[in-house]
Amino acid sequence: MHKRKPGQRLTVQLVLNLLPRLLMSLLISLLVGGMGISTASAASRLVIEAALDQQVATPLLTAFSQQHPELEIDYRDRTSMGVHALAEQTAPGADIIISSAMPWQVALVNQGLAQRLDSDVARRWPAWAKWRDEVFAFTFEPIVMAYRLDLAGKMLPPSSHADVLRLLTEHADTLSGRVAAYSPSRSALGYVLYLQDSRYSGRFWSLVEALGRVNATLETSTQRILEGLSEGRYWLGYNLLGSYALQWAQSHPEVIVQMPSDYALISMRTAFIHRDAPHPQAARTFLNFLLSRAGQHVLAGETPLFSIRSDVLGPFTAQSLRDQVGQRLYPQPLDASSLSMLDGSRRADFLARWFNAYSGGAPTP
């Protein structure tokens, strides 16, 4: 038998002794490396569930991505009710929840589904535009009316809520089937806007009756009303989100957007970090950006969403609205009082009265 040299025998023995440790080290390295890759991949994502048209939000998302190229944004555009239903689910997989249906957002926060944002910008945010440092309003969007140019050739276009009632009354035959408004039963925003209208207009119920007399189509979104105006199906749209309407009018000259001269309701889009956010740090980074001067500057200059901050200049700011309408701007409340809007019996009573005034019948499906 061939005899090993002493040095050779020692080397082989050392290798045999070290082999289990080497294998274990390799295995640990692979596991840690794999975990590192997985953790980095998870941390680099941001999932946003939003009732905010992605086309309108694109400048904001682009500016955020430029500041944080390491984060991959998964933006999911849904209806306000779709966002609400998803946020209530167990482990929804969402980091940020955005919606214009403010009472429903407050309800989600009240259920304990939001995380508190502890940051300098959050602490300095106006008290009227946040609740419990958990949900934050970051836009200041006027509710407007819009009409098709065809209408201007046949009647004096409306500039106030009183004008809308006058047109629906004096030109009922001409406008029959050519008016669109939100459905109060199928649209969360529509329901809230009608409630607000009923507070500030003494002729609100007469307006609802007039909408019924012209057989106004009850839509579920501003987008559908705008499409109907451009296609010529509608001549007049009532209570549209100004952010969407203003952007649409830029590329559709047949649609004219009118800010009400008597008073303007304000819809504030709100955002919060979901309690079960899978990427909480990314969520905090994004929400801080929404409230920051840089983020609000994008809102004021590159989107029609209107900035809340007073230290931001641009065509789309809360101050620019005040310059147009004065102090007759009525934002929806962002506090616990808005929960009363969701009271089941109150909502049922309001809808019954609304549809009775509109058509004398039960709520449409």
C-alpha cells in the first residue's frame, strides 16, 4: 500500500476536520444572502391603493421616484368604494390608502387601521387637514360644474348653483336627458357632496327635483360625466371633481369648466399608512413626501389637485381658489364628526328623501 507522507496526511486530516464547518458556513452564507436579497426586494417596493386617476397622479409619482429611485411603486387605481373594501380586508397588502371619500377614510382610521406618522412635517400640518396624526388631507380640490359649448349657443351658461336651478327649470325640454350628476347611492363622493350641498344651499331640494324633471343621468364618476360631455350625450354636468374636469378641458376644448361663483364645495383627498403595511418605511417616506414642500409644489404646478400648503406658489393652490371665490369655500370636515354621515339610518333617510324628490320612487340600483 502506498504510504502518505506525514505532511500530506496532516493536510488531508485538516480538510476532513474543516469540511463540516465549511459546508455549514456556505449554507449560512447562502441563507443569509437569500434573506438579504428578499429583504432588499421587499423593502424596495411601495404599494399604493388609490381612488385617484393614475394619469392625474403621474407627475407626483414621477417626482417621488426621482427622489427615491430605489423604490418600485405598485400603484393601483380603484373606485373609492373599492379602496375602502380592500382596506378593510385582512392583510390587504397595501402600504398607502388614498381616497376622496373622507368620511369612509375617517371610519377606517377609527377602526384602528392606520399607523401614526411621527415626523416634523406631520406635526406642522394644519390641524383642519389631519386627524390624530394618522390620516392627512393633501389636496384641496374644488367641486365644479361643466358644460358643453352646444349649451352656450342656446342659453346663458351657469355660473352659480342658482343658475343651474334656473336652467333646469326654464329649459327643461331642451336639457331633458342631457344632464348628468353623481348618483348618491352608488357613489361615496356623490353622497357626501349632496349632504354638503343641502347644508349650504337653501334651494337644494328644489335642485334635486329639477334634476329629476330633466331625467338627469346619475353617474358613478366624474370621468364618465366628462366622457359624456365630450361625446355630446350630455350638455351639463353638476358637481364634478375640479381636478379631473380641469385636466380634461385642457385637451377637450368642447368642455367648459365653471367654478361656482356663489360657493364652492371642497373635496380633500386623504392618505394614511395602513396598519398592516408590508413596507412601512417606504410608506412613511411617501406620505412625508406628499406633505413636503417639494411634493406640494408638484401638486400646485403640475397637477390640478391643488396644494394645501401656504408656502407653495402655483396655479393650483388653496390660496388661488380663495382669490377666485373669496372665503365661500367649504371643505368637508376631517374629524370624528364626519362619521355621522355614515350612520345607517341617517344615510337611508337622506337617500329616501333624495330619490323621492328626484323621481318619487325608491333608490335606483
